[in-house]
Amino acid sequence: MFFSAGLALLILVLFLPVFPWAPRCQHTLNRVIAKTRMRFYRWRGQEPRLVSLTGRTDSPGAEVYALDSTSGWAALADREGEFTLAGITWYPGETVNLVLCSASVEDDRVGTLVGFTLPSSVPEGRTFQIGEVRPASGRPVDLSGLPGLNAISREPYDVKNRQFYRDLVDRLTAGEQSTAARIDAISQHVADHLNYDQTQWELGSPRRVLETGSEYCGHLSEAMATLLETAGIRNRIIHMSDGLEPLHTHAVVEVLYDGAWRLYDPTFGATFPKANGTLANYRDLSLDPGLITEDRFSRFQPKFRRQLISWMLGVYRSRIHQYFIYGNGS
């Protein structure tokens, strides 16, 4: 009797919604159950498979996430509200929890959680048509620390080299009065370190990239993000993919200032102005890739510019992405 009462109390303490750890405990339990079911179906000869989900929402440009996505990719809806999420694990009866957010995710954004149960068989092409996703049928969730939201990764700041970054930021931004001018100075400095002779795949540290350069867009984006964090300017790295074979990927940095996100490409030293003169963000470019023009890459030879445009437009049009956010170590 005492054991039963103790067990009931423990369950209440772990899973009662009033406690802050309850969502993570519930998520852990759900994953244990899912893995157990997956093993059962594998024993029956029904191997889990990677599939894609195609659906529609009434909010063009909405951000769509699948909790516990195998790939970690998120998606943006197009101008018609259609989206495709790749890298979802299927097995019979699996429930996929989608999170929709009408604007680019920020730490304090609230999304809507909507669940779908996948059919017992995989269609040809491994793409499930889930139809209209109606936020009204879901429930609001806080995206900050939401368990299973693995399209957003938080990375540690390179505390060891903090003084190096501080000194560099002070030198680069000396005399610059506006936030935009400070960001541009940092972005252009990082772009000057595009070095196709530096092929080391391991990052090492952003300091290494800022001292010797790199050929990798991801390394250059991490270097810019580190300098922006050092300067106290909020930012995030966006890793994009066109989802094709052969695969093209690219990494850029979005910066939040004057009340809006704005995109900087520190690999090529490029920004993309809109008709009103303000800089486009990732959503703008995904919905209107025509903003990406050859003249934004004038520092390179014409042949190279054409090659850039040929694959870069596909990367933005796919609207497949992940976020990486760096802490400042304070």
C-alpha cells in the first residue's frame, strides 16, 4: 500500500503540468514508448523508414517543425502556404507532432502543436500528403526549451578566446555609430577570410578561422556569430539545404536589430536589399529568391558569380533549414 502511494506521488511530481520539469519528463516517456514500438515493428519485419510530409497552412511563410525529427530540418511554407518536411521517421501508427509558428522563431515565440498519426503503409515516393494543418485544432506551446525541437541548436561560446574576440570587435567597429555599420564591418572582415586553401574540416575554434581563413561557409558563419555575440548583438546561424542529389548546402547569419531580422552572407560578403531599401531576411529570400542577383557578388569573376547563383537560388527556394544559436559565455 505504501509502495503504491509512493509510486502515485512520484508520478504526480514528475508529470503534473504545474511542475517545470513535467514537459521534459513526458517527452522522455513518449520517446521510450516510441522506441519500444519501433523495436516491436522491426521484430515483425516492418523496418522504420525516412519519409517526407507535405501539407498546407493558411499562413504563407510560416515556420514548420517536426518534434524529434530524425534529420533536424525545419521548413518554411511558400506563398500558397504549402510546405515539405524531410527526414521524418515512419513506422505504423507513429504520431508526428508538428509545431507551427507564423513568424521566424525567437526565444520567446509561441507556436501551435498539432499531432498527426501516420498511415500503416508508406506511399510511393515516401511522401505523405497530410493536407491542411489547422492551428485551431492544436494547442499553444512555448518554443523556448521545447523538448524535441531539434531544428534549433544552442552552441557554446568560445570562452577561452573571449579577449581575442573583444579586441577584434573593438578594432573593427571603432568609430562606427550605428548598429548596422558595426555589423557590416564585422561581416566584411569575416568575408575577407574566405580562403579556398584552408580546407581543414574541423572548426577548431572561430579564432582559427579569423586568423587563417576557411573555405567553409559554416566556419565563416560561426566566426561572424561569435564576433556578434561578443559585441552583444543578437544573431543566429541558418544552415540551409536544397534537398537534392548532389546536395547543396549553405550557411548564413541573421542579425536582429531595429526590430527585424536581417540576413548577412559572411562567406561572400553579401546582403540583399528589398525594394524599400531595408535588408532582406531568410523568409524574404525564401519567398522571393529574385532578390538574390549577380550584382550582390561583384567582388567575384562573372563565371563564378553565375555558378553561385545557379545553386544558391535552389537552396533558398527549398526553404529547408536549421538554426544554430551561440551563447556568449557570460
